[in-house]
Amino acid sequence: MLCGLIVLGLAYQQEKGSREQEFSVKTPDGFVLRGKMFYPERLGKEKFLKVLLLLHQWNKTQEEWQNPYGVVSQFRREGFLVVTFDFRGHGKSITKGEKRILVRDLKPEDIALFPDDVREVMKYVEATLKGEEKEARILIYVMGASIGANTGLIYGAREKQVVALILLSPGKEYHGLGILDAAREYAQSGRRALWIAAKDDTYSANTLEEVRKTIPASGFQFEIFPAGGHGWALFGKYPDFGQRMVNWMRQVPLPPEPKLGTQ
């Protein structure tokens, strides 16, 4: 578990003048995950910092979040610290010891570790933000597309610090990552999740309908667009799609302060 309070590494941004920072994280089984941290454009005196994890689609990379629709910049303007990284076997995360492992080389046991990889990345983010200027509570938000949505939901069900999820084109199962058990567990917590699919993406749309009908959840919201394709294609179909996501995150209530001795 991540601790409820951290000391923000905000001096790094202000003193170094850096708005983004590349990083690498070595997983327990030896994969090197490569990613980026994008600091918020403005920093107030809040007692918390919102960290948004962006999880990409299968056979894509973290770069899809940066161009051409400006998702990273939109959330940075909203005050989020945005974190992206390449899943194992994708983009620049293709080394495991002396081996080079690409998407086609991934085994089921590798894919099953995607949610654990998210946790390793967040452990790095927490460690990086420690030891600087002021104490703040870290709040974790996740937006994932396709298998990134499945991964984010499984991670969110395990990690109670996750405040809200945006799930773009999730599937009942992608490459062995099934979500129904995770959806039930996450639903029981009452936390927020926005489920999104397009009607012309039949598998994802059917998944949303199954979850909506079979898993009672006060915090779940479902939106099925008439068209738009799968995952990241929705940003291209609807020019204001990114701003819609920002607006939804904005209205998610902050969780209550943890009681002393419960962190």
C-alpha cells in the first residue's frame, strides 16, 4: 500500500524548471519499464496532489496520450501530475535482463503482471515526490484504453487510494485480463468509475451492458456513444472528448481525510 501522505517533490519542478521527467522502473521479475511524469502547470497550497495514470492500448505506446489531442496538457492545466509509461513488451519497455522482449513475445504470465507493473510505477512516483517542500495527500486517478482500461480497473480494485477511473472501451477479457471480479470489488467500495464505449465497438459496448445489468454500483456511470470505434479513436471522433474527461474528473468528490492511525 502507498502511504496516505507524501512530501511533494515540487521544488524539483520550480528550481529545475522541468515540466516533465523521464523515468525507468525495474519490476521484480526484471523488466525495465520506461515512462514520463508531467508536472502540473500550476501549484496551489492544496493539502493534496492529484496524480493521473494514463494506461495505453495493446500494441500502442504511452506516446498516444500526448498527440495529437493533447490529453496530457489538458489534465496538467487542471492541476494533475500526469504519469505515462509503456507496458512491458511495448514502446521502450522491451528489456528484461539481457533479453529484448516485444509484444509478440509476451506470455500470459507477463500480461497478468500488467496491474502489478502499475503499482511498481506508482511506488516510484511516490518515492520521487518525497523529501521536498511540503506535505500533501496523494490522490490517484486512472484513465485507461482497451487493455489499459482492464489493467486500470484491476489495479483500482486492489489499490484503495484510487479515487476514480475512466475506462475507455474496456472488455470482459483482453489477453487473459478479465474484469468482472475486479468490477464487483471496486463497486463495493462506492468509488467512482466512468465506463465508456461506442456502439460500433460491439465487444466493449456489450461489456458495459453486462456490467450495468449484473453489478450494482452507486459509483458507476455508463456512456455509450453512437459511433467512434475503439479506445483512443473516440478522441478523434469527438473533438471535445478530452475536455469531457477533464470535466468528469473535476466533479468527482474528494475522499474524506483518513482518520489518524488508519494509513
